[in-house]
Amino acid sequence: MSLGFKVKTMAEYAAEGKAPEVLFYVGCAGSFDERAQKITKAFAKILNHCQIDFGILGTEEGCTGDPAKRAGNEFLFQMQAMNNIAVMNGYGIKHIVTTCPHCFNTLKNEYPSLGGNYDVVHHTQFLQNLINTGKLKVEGGAFKGKKITYHDSCYLGRANGEYLAPRAVLEILDAELVEMKRCKANGFCCGAGGAQMFKEAEKGNKEVNIERTEEALETGATIIASNCPFCMTMMSDGVKNKNQEGEVEVLDLAELVARAKDLI
């Protein structure tokens, strides 16, 4: 899937003696996971459409260290964090947007103590601001009459208290938002957080993502909206487990907006 435009790296900006308005921190999932790459491209297309001057680190970007820290390897986390901070401080980066709430939480709350002080926003917050300032206008015809349920990711919701921005973005799609029985501050994890994404499940009666997917399907929604690449994987696997692939889509908010704007 071609973007149709060039995304410049911070190194390319620096070579021109310039600096972009914002750094798009892509993250590991957005860079390497085939499904998450679609979210990356959708958000990049929105930024380009809104004429936002943005850059990426490209090969200079490393993992934020979130999985290592959650798994208990503080030493590895600090190594990864310090490498990223050295690179970003070298470019004088001040503003960062990311499509991953794990990256968002780590960059925003854990990098400052290591010397990385940045204004960090999640892409749902960035989208809400674009809408509020009139830079992004969406005609919701593509989703008119459809039911959408929204899954609160742990690291955007309960960890950082952001429940409004994603729902404000969904409001402009002209669809019916139907909440799950556990939502907002009482939301339920997809099962991937805390580095659980990278290990085998522990013994239990039911997989966490199956439990959460069942709650989503109970709403009768045909679209499950997500804001996190980990949640995307877990909810998509849950939908497959329930043999609902043909009836229910799992889409990131950036993909929903990009589709409404006919950008993808």
C-alpha cells in the first residue's frame, strides 16, 4: 500500500537545516507488525491531508523499552530509553505523537526522569485537536447507521485518564456508539498489556481477549474501534475465535477517520 507522498526523517530535516512541527514516533508494532503498519499509514495520510509538517526517526528509532520494563528488566529499559533520548535530544525534539498508548505512556511519564522531556500526545488526542481547530473535517457518511463499540486501552484510559478524545473522534463519524458493559474507568484489558503479549498464556478458564471480545460482540456492533496495536491484535484474534470475521471489523480510530475521508 503506497502512501503517495514522501515521509521525511529527522536526519533529512536536519540536513536541510529545518525541523518539523511534530515527531511521529511510529513504535515497534507500527513499524514491523503487518496489521499495525496499516494504522501507521492511515495516520500518516491524515497528517499529510491536514498539511501537518511531521517527521519520523526511521532507522534511528528504537523500542521505547516498555515491554522490557513491564517484564521486569529495568536495566534493558534504561538502556533503550537512554539511546532514544540521546537521539531525540540531539534533534531538539519538543513535540511527539504516537499511535501506540504503550509508547505514549512510556515517553510521557517515564522518560522525563532520564532526561527526555517532551510534549507527548496519543494520536486520538491529536485527531481530536485537528477536529476542534477545524483542520480536519469529516463527513460521516461511510459509517452512517452503523454500530461502533470502543475498547479503552489500559495505557490510554486507566493509566492516563484519557476517555474523552477517542469518543469525541468517533462522534463525528455519524455512527451509533454503543458502550460495552465494562468501559472507561471500569474498562477491561485486552490481555496483552504488562508484556503479556510476548509470553504464553497462564492457565485459566478463559483467555482474557476472548472475554473482552464477547463483551464487544454482545453490543451488536459491527465495528470494534481500537486505539492500540496490541489491542488490535488481541481483539482481532478474538473475533476470529468467534468466527465473526465476515460480520465484525476491528479498526483503529485513525483507520476509521481515514476511511471516512476516503484516504484509504
